[in-house]
Amino acid sequence: MDDKEKEVLKIYLEEYKILSEQISKRVDYQQRILRYYIALTGIFVPILFALYKKDFFIYFLLVAPLPYHFFAWSFYNHDIQIVAIARYINLVLKRNIIKIVGNADILQWELFLSKERAFRRDNFGNLIYVGEESLLPMTAPIAFLILSIVFIYKQFFVSFGEMSNFFLFVQIVLFLLDIILIFITILLKIKVGKNYARILSNN
């Protein structure tokens, strides 16, 4: 290895270090998002109890999921960026380093993770995904939606005739909005999960 190759290798290794730090920072951001998520739940739960049996309780149930979706999309966006960085490391940076050092058995972390994911899936089945923190961003909106369904159902059969068309329309619009946003969030989660398989692929 001549001096020029050593200098180029040094640059590649420095880039690898920077990119690895970027992945670590994004994981830290995700942990921070989850802490905000839990803190928001700690604020909303007492409000739920305080508003119970009030006229606008159902509106709180229908509006409360909105900030959770923001947290979920931010969380999954970091996953997308992590995959992009990992793909660059594996498909570009690693190959350039191998050309210089002539050793293919370097930077094996992503290959190891891929094998571990396959092992967990094969040995524990899909239940292993239930405990993943990436599912947490979807739990609160789904819980609020279930509560909304319960109370809207009661309202339709108990006080349907007493409700004005405007308030009924607002509730229906908010309810449909919640369903659409939950569907988008679940779809995003599925796509992000599949996206991790692209780290080692050439596509």
C-alpha cells in the first residue's frame, strides 16, 4: 500500500466514523422522541379522566392522536435515514475500502445484524416484533381510536336525535381523519421495516 492509498484509506475511515456517529445520533433522537411520546401520554391521561362525561370529551379523544402521529412519522423518518446511511456504508464505502486493503472481511456489522434478524424471525416468529419499540408510536393513536369508537357508538344510540348535524359532521370528519392517519402510520411502519432489508441489497 503506497502513501496515496494510505491517505485515501484514512479519508474513507474518517468518513465511516462520521457516518457511524450520524447513525448513533439518529438512534438517540428516536429515544428522545419516545420519551416525548411517553411524557405526552402522561399529560393526556389525567386530562381524559378530568374530561370524562363532559360534552367535549369525544372531541378530545378524536383530536388527541394528532401529535402522536407527528412523533411516529419523525421516529420512522430517522429509520429511513439510518437505512440510507447504512446502505452507503455497505454499498459504497465498504467496497472502496476493500479495493485498497484487499480484504473482504471488513465492516461486517450490517451483515451480522441481517443474520440476527433472520435468526430471530425464524426462531421466534412474528411475535418477536410485538416487543419492538418501533411499534410504540402506533399504540396511543390506536387506543384513542378504540375509545372513540366506544363513545361514538354509545352516542349514536343514546343521544343521536339530540345532536346537531354540525357537531355530528365534525365528529365524523375527525374520526375519518384518525382512521386515515393510523392507516398511513401503519403503512409507513411496514415500509420502514421492509426497507431495512435493502441495506445489503444492490437495489
